[in-house]
Amino acid sequence: MFDWRDYGNGIFAFDAGYVRPVLAAIHLIVEDGRVALIDTGSNDALPNALAALGRLGLTTAAVDHVILTHIHLDHAGGAGRMMAYFPNARLVVHPRGARHMADPARLVAGVIQVYGAEYVSRVYGEIVPIPPERIIEAPDGHVISLAGRELLCLDTPGHARHHNCIVDRRTGGIFSGDMFGLSYREHDVNGRQFIFPTTTPTQFDPVAMHASIDRLLSFKPDSIYLTHYGRVGDIPKLGSDLRRRLDDIVGIAREVGGTGAERHSEIKRKLTEYLLAELNQHGCPLPVAHALDIWETDLELNAQGLEAWLDNLPKP
């Protein structure tokens, strides 16, 4: 499946081919024949990236920037392989993530701790290092010029301390990576979208996430472009939903408390019940089994991230 979305403003999205269809999007910004990619998916995304360029009548030489919102491998795992194909491109990444893209050994080791070596090998393959001279560190306020189209980088911790969001000053839209939550198109109801936060390990911080969400909302964007998945609108409503659900999910973790395997299963169970109830309130007719299949990885990782956050709370 090659999911392709043309938003009519020089912004396009296509399926990264990560794990299942319409799970992870790569966004392209095209200005005067020059291209910036936002996030890269895994190594498996390269054929779709080449197909996307071809659909637009462009070659790999047109890519000036590969911009990472953060370095989690579903967003950055394919960066090294893509950079090898894009001769003119520079990688743009948060300063905390730059060294890991040049030497990914510690990054891969950390991911193996979460997923296991077999999964990482099967899903991500070899993480290709990127020459340091091709990497641009983008601190808060850094501006990228794509043929004169300005892209503003915002330091937005909460999901990860190496997370940037990117404001397209031409349209006012924001590319949010994982900072503005997850919204899968299967859950849309009559044009209304369902959204919830991602609390994956190990740097989830609800206070910082609230502040980063507020910062995005302060730009008053008409649209936000999520890696998971694509463009969402009605931003004030979704922002309110996202903030409320963030507080509710953190409340679930606090309520369960404790330690050990029982804590994990209980947080995951309560999180599942909560999101299914919210989805039902949203009016989504999707069968429960299908909804749970879509959320399978998210529920597991969100529970792990909530546990890591609990473990790092100051002891009384």
C-alpha cells in the first residue's frame, strides 16, 4: 500500500511502510523544486521515498534537508540510508540527537533494551551512521531556509529531550513528530479526529509535555502534521482533548503505583479500558478487536513509559 496525501500547499505525506499501513508518515515540503523531508521512518521507507520524489517529477538531487523531529527509530531509523541516496542533503536534528546519528551504537543499544535484539534487527535492520559534516544541529529558534521558505525549529521536550517541532512559516502549519500525540485515520468519525498522547520510554515528562503542547498551541496553527498519522485540524479542540487525556493517563499511573510485573499489566489494562471508553465516546464504530490491533504497540510502550516516569519520581 502506498498511501499518498497532497495537502495542496506544497506539503505532501506518504506512508513510511513501517510495521503496518498508515502507521507512520513521512512528510515532504516542496518549494521551487527543492525538497525537505520531515522524519524518515525505518530503512524500509527508502523505496517509498524514492517513489514519492518520482511522483512529483523530482530526483534525489532535489532533497536539500532531511529533518528529524527526534531520533526514535520509527522517526529516524532510515535517516542514514536515505542520506546515502540524497547527495545534496544535510541532516537537521536536535543538538541532543546529533551525536547519535553520527555514531548510533548507543542509540541502538538503548532500543534493544526496550524491544529486544531480534525485533530491532527485523524491524530496523542496520542503522547507518551519517558523516558528522553532513549534520546540522538545530537548537531552539534555528531557521532552515528551503528555497526561501522558512522552517522554524522549536525545542519541545516532554516525549523526548531531543525533540524538535518544525513550524512552516509559509502556511503556519507545524510538524509535531510525537509531541502533539497520535491520531490514526481509522478512528476518524465524520471528519472528527481522535487524539491521545504518546508516553513512550524513557524520557516522558508530563510537565514538559504540557508546556510543549501549550507552546505549539500559542502559534494558533490551522493544521498540525503528525508522524502518526498525517494532518489534523480543529487544533483547539484536539489540544484540549490531548491535555485532558494526558492528565487522565498520568492519573492512571499514579493510581496503580507500586513496582514489578503486576504494575505493568495493571497500567496497561487500565490504559486500554480508558482509551476504548474515550473512543466509544468519540462515536467510532470500529470493532474493539480492530482498535486494539491498531494500538497494540502504543499501549505497550505507553505503559512502559509511564512506569519509567513513576520510577524517576522523587522518593517521599
